[in-house]
Amino acid sequence: MSRLDWFVLGGALLFVVLWGLYKGRGATTGEGYIGGGRDHRWWLIGLSIIATQTSAITFLSTPGQAYVDGMRFVQFYFGLPIAAVVLSVTLIPLYHRLKVSTAYELLEARFDLKTRLLAAILFLIQRGLAVGLTIFAPALVLSVLLGWSLHVNILLVGTLVMIYTVTGGTKAVAWAHSSQMVIIAGGMLLAGVMTAHRLPSHVSFSDALHVAGGLGRLNVIDAHFDPNNRYNLWSGLIGGTFLMLSYFGTDQSQVQRYLAGSDLTQSRLGLLLNGMIKVPMQFLILLLGALVFVFYQFHTPPLFFNPGPVKQVMAGPDAAAYRAIETKFARARTDQSLRAEAYVSARHSGDAAEIALTKHQLLQSHAESEAIRREGVALIEKANPGTNPNDTNYIFLAYVLSSLPVGLVGLVIAAVFSGSMSSMSGEISALGATTVVDLWRRLIGGSQGQREVWVGRIATFAWGCFAMAFAEYAARLGSLIEAVNILGSLFYGTILGIFITAFYVKRVRGGTAFYAAIVAEIGVLLCFTFTSISFLWYNLIGCVAVVGLAWAFSLAQSQSPGAGPVSPA
Amino acid sequence: MTVTEPEKEGMPPLLGSWKRVYAVVLGELLLCILLFRLFSWAYS
């Protein structure tokens, strides 16, 4: 990185921390620290919700996903606007009316303490583990591509986040989020414009889209129903809606963002703003990945984008074989570039037969170079047993470092850091709030004054330290990381089921919901262990199982001899 | 407690009613799906 890049990166991160500290000053009560003073406007809530959801890996992985698999990943977000509307009608008014600080307080009012604690503890487990990965995954990519120490990366992100999050609480997090979103949007927008600009001069934007589409990278909608296919229209609309309902309705890292609204209208509009922005935003990030894919149709990409395992092959006995594959790959890619040029020329000529022929040749050439690439990856796997053969997360940043101009590289890396910081701050702030409100305040009976601010700071600090420690440990987890990544879907369905039962199944009482949730969670874990069902469906399965079991248990209870009448809660 | 009591709510600052706001949000999703389908078809 050049000095200008360092200046941009350092300046951006310093600004985020100082802005968060400045705007978050003055919390004197637990409510002010955890609830952010409940004076946030809709746009601040909306930005904060988007920033919490947007992690650094979103920016590293999403363009890479489009490069490798096309744009169908956007379907994952189709449930979000539906969930935003459902929550605006149902849960948000309820949260406001009960003036709760965490989502789980509602469950004690409706059921009992043990159901509230079960949901709070499920949240603390899954979110506590996930926050470690939030900072580990981008730190790993940055450390490999930039040669920075993984430990320094984790320590830097964790320390910067804790400075303003521990000090200022929810208000500091929300205002820091607004500045992070500006950096993220600016970095990604400029990267997209520059990528389109760096295509060969005779390749227009429309030509680029035709090349990407011809090679199957613009396959946005897949309407074919297949429960084992992770990203299609139906998994996005059905499974995605349940996931988003659970995430935005019952995950404290999101609930805390809109509970900071000055009134019901501001909270609703904040969540709906997210519902409107997220799908187009993900589409644009994926389109950026598709443009990077087109860029590499006219420039030779590395055979494998993660340089770490390549270095290990080159240091071992397979170095000569790998070099030979690299040479073959470079030759195939040169041929592919010529085919891409011919396809663009044919499109300019407008000759339909020529277009069809050159497109067929381009597809054939692409398939050949992919086959050679697979040979190289197989050699990498042979030389590094246990290495991850998937280099998707490295594609975008490798492209940025090698092809974008000085200054913009610093801005994109600042956007990656901002993504990492924004999600970590929202998450540790929520973990701290749940620890204080649902455990400390409820079980120990603490006051809401200045003392609670300090308890909140200690809890947030402790979760920040836990996240950094888990991120350090994650380096040794290997393939288990993927299991931890889908952890959310293993628990979200059950938590959502408890909330839906609370809201809609009036006959169910406290103990019944608790035991139904335990049985449903065991069922979801069995599905995960013994079936190949895509993880998005666990949200639906867990949710339906809790509601169904709670209803069945309460029915059985009311029909058993000696049972009294069941009255609606 | 009863958790299903209707909530007194303010009017949204735009469009006059919450139903219209929700229709805009869901309409945008539908429009996105249709445009994405068209986009995939146009550049396939």
C-alpha cells in the first residue's frame, strides 16, 4: 500500500472512532447507555440496522460469490422486505408499548422467567460465537493478502470498536454506524465505477454485461424449487422470510437498533428503510463482482486467488508441476481473452450467427481454463492437506490490490475495516445489553442509575474481549468455521417460534412454550446432523416445530384429567 | 398480560397511511424480482 492509501485508511478509521466517541458522550443512566436515549431518527436507525447486518465479509465474499457462482445470491435477501413489513405491524408496536430494553423481556411478560432466559441464553451463545468470526474472517483475508499479522488485525479492529462502544453504548454505536456506512458506500461505489472504467476502451458497459451473462454470471433469479439448493427464489422468499423475521424481530443486535427510536413511527420507518435498501444494495455489490469477472476476461487472473497455499506448493516438491499448470492456465486464459474480444466484436457487428458462434467458442474456452484451474487447485489440496480449496473471499481484495489506483485501495480497505467494526460494535453492544437487562438486572436486581452504566461497560468490554479471543481461536477451527457460520440458522427458528407462539397462540402458557422450544431445538440439531437440507430451511423447521409442539402440548395438557381451563394470556 | 391489544399509532410522514407505506416496500420487492428476471433474460 502507498502512503496515500495508509493516510486514507488511517484518517477514515480515526474519524469513525472520534465521531462515535463525540456523539456517544453523556450516558448517565442504564437506559441512556443501553437504549441510546431513545431519541434516534428513522434514517439513523435505518443506517445502523444496515451497518450491523453488513460485515466485512459481506464486501469480501459477495463480489467473489458473483465471480464464481453468478448473482443468484441476491435471492437470499428477498425475505427481508416481507419481514420488515410483518415486524412493523406486529412486534415493533408491542416492544414500544411495553417499553422493553431487550427483545427477551417480552417473553417473561407473556410466559415466564425460564422462557425469557432460554431465549436470552440461546442469543448469547450463537451471537457470542458469531461475533468472533465477524472479525476473524476479514482479518484472515487481510493478513494473507497484505502480509499483516492476523493477531495485530484482530487486536486493531477489536480495540478501535471497544473504544467507542464501551464508552458511549448504543448512541455511540449508531452514530459510528452512520459514518461507517458513508465510507462503505463511497468505497464500493468508486470501486464499481473504476472497474467499469478499467475495462478495455472498446468494451462498453452493455458489452460487459453480455459477456458476464453469456458466461452465466447474471443468473439473478432461479425459480426452480429445490430444498437442497441454497439460493433460489423460494428459499429466499420462504426460508429467507423466516430467517429475517427471526434476525430483525428477535435478535437483540437488531432489536436494540430500532428500540432506540424516539417513537413507534421512527422505529418502523428505520426498519422499512432497511427493507427497501438491502436488496438493491446487494444486487449492486454482486454486479461489482460480475464486473470484476468481466475484467478478468480481458486480463489474466491468478490461478488461485489465495496466495498462502500457493506459496506452500511452490516451496515443496510439487513446485515444478504447479508452475507447468500455471503456464498452461495463462495460455488458456490468453485464448479466452481473444474469444471474449471476438464475442464483443460480433455483438458490435450485429450478425446473429457470428454472435452465437463466438459465444459458444467463449464458453468452450472458459470451460477449458476452468478445467486447468481445477487441476491446479487439486495440486494445492494435495500439497496442503486440509487447506480450503475455495478462494472466493480473496478474489475481490486481490483484484483491488492489483488493479485499482492509489488512494482507492486505502478507501476500499477502510470500507472492509468499517464493515468489520460496524457489525462487531452492534453485536457486542447487544450482548452487553442482554447480559445487563436479562441476567444482571433481572436476576441480581440492579438499579438503572450510573452503576448500571458501568455494569453495561464491563459487560460490553468482556464480550469484546471474548470476541477477540474466539477470533484468535477460530484460526485453529479449520472446517468447523462453516458449522459456526450456520449457527444462526440452528437457533433462529426456535427463538422465532417462541415469539410467534407468544404473539399468536393464546392458549399456550409459560412452561409449555419452554419445553416445546427445547424439543424443537433438538429436532433442528438432528436435521443438521443427519440430513442435507439447506440451512435456510432450519429457520422454518425450528419455528413451525415450536409453534406446533407448544400448541399440541397445551392441547394435551388441557385434555388431561384434572387440568383446569386454559384462558388466553 | 395481553399482548395482542391494538397499538395506537401515529401516521407516517409520507403517503398518508401505513398500509400504503407497506405496499410501497412490498411493491419495490416485486419490482426488483421482475427487473432482475428481465435483467437475467436480457443478458443471458
